[in-house]
Amino acid sequence: MTSPVLDLVELRDRHPELARLVTPTQTSPDSGIQDPTSRTVGEVLFEGKTAEELVEVNRTLVGVMALHWLYNGQYEQFTECQSGSHTLTPETFGKLHYYVRGVIGEPGDPEAIARFRAMEYLIVINDLGKVQEVVEEVERRSDKVEVDHDKVLLKVLEQYPELAASLARIGEQGFGERELRLIVDGLRTDFNVPQLMQLESVAASLRGIEGVPQDAIDFWMVHALADLAGGMGAQAQNGSLTVDEPTGQNFLLAAESVRSENRTAEGVYNQYREGLAQRLGINLEPAATRQAVTRWCGMLRTPDGAEAGQVTRAFISLPPSVKSILERELNISGLENRQALLLYYLPALVRNVRSFAITAGETPLQALQTGMAIAGKEFQQTRIALRGGTGGGGVRIIMSSALAQAATGDLQSLIDNEIRIGPAGNDSVAQLLRPVSVDKSALTRGGPLADLPGE
């Protein structure tokens, strides 16, 4: 074997877990499907299934294809679906190819072949923790609710391997226990690479990488790159729509940060955040404002300095109360004495709000501020709901996918209604609290106060 050969039919047959993704899954709130007049790769592999049923399958398949394109240096295939000024450049793709090849190894090396096959497997099972029947079975067996699909997957691999069919015949998969250990070590870090890249996470989110062997971190980074590349695989399979030039540069910046000499949670996070600020030309003072604006730019996937300027203007001109809430919350690291709030899917929420608000007639600046105001509202209502229980540092995850989904078509409800924060295992979940309507005509009216009994 000189270079890996891509055979999706063989991949489907080798890893039956892929078929599990056809069943009901907790699909990402910013997913979509491609033009219904053309068949997707998933529809070819799973006859009789619709594109709507195959969202996670197509994302996974494009992730696997992206791994092959990156490893083999196939720039044209990787970027075929991209267009415009932010198309991934050959230079940045070359750096990504060099990184992936360096982590996996050279073609023909038996150890590299094993790592490559293990990487394919990790991409295939990456979203197994989103499959509803798997989530429910793990919850039933462990008697614990998990809102993070990576944590569900880790439990499957460590405690309930019978839920992942390929593990029963691992020797036939082209890799062994050593490579499986790389997968498990990566999952144990609880390191969400895209969350770091878009600064959705906080410094305390990276505590799991401390003390972990570098080869396990690097392996996890390559998996994250391929998974990210397949993020919009339900909309296009002729390349990666998601890893464009700004995203490619941000990934390389993250990869450099996790290889730094100061590989602590705080060191890696600060190096990445300040590197992104430098790339986008964000030079604000005081530091708290600069860091908050940089986080917003990360979450909004701001591609360049011009758009970073618009984000800066939107943030600086917010009402003082909203700006104060956001500046405070976006500077809590979770490493000290106050718990940081990680609003899971906040970037999707704000991007969806911005898109809908612009469609509704708001200017881009107004739409950004609408999204920021809703984020401030969620932060504030979460603090109220958790009052007295956010000391001691660490991170509290608030699953906000329902809000992100609502923002695609019911923006006014996000503005008008309160946000209820409820428990979900060790974390929390955010839901819109709809107002209760009262039929006044059904109420019994009282008489005059003088008719009430008493002295």
C-alpha cells in the first residue's frame, strides 16, 4: 500500500456503526441538506433512505473523504466546492497536508497504516454518541444523563463496547489495541478542538490535555480537522465547505498552541486567543474588552480584520448593561474561584440570529447586536438559575441547541420569552419558557370586600 485507497462501500461494510447514524440522531442545529434534485453519497450507499435521514451519515462520509484528501495531498478534491475570496489556498492546504502526514506517518509504513485505519474508525464513530438509542441505552446502564456526545462515546468504548460492533473484531479493522488507546486517550481529554478554534470554550475546558502524551493530542487534532472538514457534508460532498482559508489558518494556530512548551490549560488557551487577536488586528484596551471581542470574533468565525472591525463596533456600542454582562462572562477562565459558563452551541445560536435578523430587515450591525443581546440574556438567566452554585472554578455546560434551533425561524420568541435553565446530569440545558395564557372569562370573580367574612 503506497497511499490509502478510498472505497466507501468497503468502509460501510467494515464499520456497521455507520448504519447506526441513519437512525434518529441529535443533529447539530446548524446542519442542512444539499439540493434535493441530486443524490448524496449517503443515498448511494444506503438505498431507500432520504437526505434528511442521512445528515450525520453524509457529514461522516465527507469527513472520511477529507482525511484521504488531506493525507494524500489532493488539493483540488478538497477545495472543489469552495469559491470566493476565502477559498483555502494551496499554501495553507500544504501546511495541513504536512501536519496530517507528520502525525499519521508515511505511506507504506505498517504503523502509519494502522494509525490511518484507526483514524477512519474514529471519524466513523465520532457521532455514535448522538444516536438516540445509544444515548438512551448508555443513560439506562449508567443511570446518568450525558449531554456531551463525546462523553457518551467514551462510555461506549470503555464500558459498553458491544454497542460499537467493530470493536468485537478489532484485529480485522487494520489496527490494534495501541491505536485504540490513542482514540480513548483523546476522548478522555474532553478536548473539543472546534470549541477552542472558535473560542466557545474557556481555559478550564482544556485541563484534560495536561499531562497527556503529545502523540495522543496530535492524533486527536487530526481527527478534529477531518471531522470539521465534514461539518457541512450534508450540503456538499465534492470537497469541504467548512475548512476554508480562515478556518485552515485557525486550525494551524491551534495545532501550534497545543505543541507549545507551556502546554497548560491556561497557556494553550491564552496563546491561541492572543494569536487569533493578532491575526485579526484586534488591539483594544483594556485587555478584558480585547479578550471579549476576540472571543466574539472566534465564535462568529470572523475571517479577516475588516469583519473584526464590525464585530468590535457592535460590541463597543451595546447598551452598557449588556456589554458589562458579556465582558464579565467572556473573561471568566474557570481556573480560579468562579465557575465559567460554556453555552454549548452559542456560536450557532448567534450566527442563526444574525442571519434571521438580517433577513427580517435589520442592518448587519443591528443583527450582530441582537445576537449579542440574546447571549447576554442567556448568561444572566443562567447565573440567576444557578445562584450560589457557581463557585470553586471549573466549567458548567449549558446545552443551548434548542435556542439555536429556535433562532432559525422564531427569533421573536427568543427576544420575548424567558430562558429556563434546567438540570441535565452534571450540566444544564436551556429551553424557552413560553408564557402561560390565562382565560380570564373562566375565573370566578369575587364580590365586594365588605362581603368577606371576618370582623
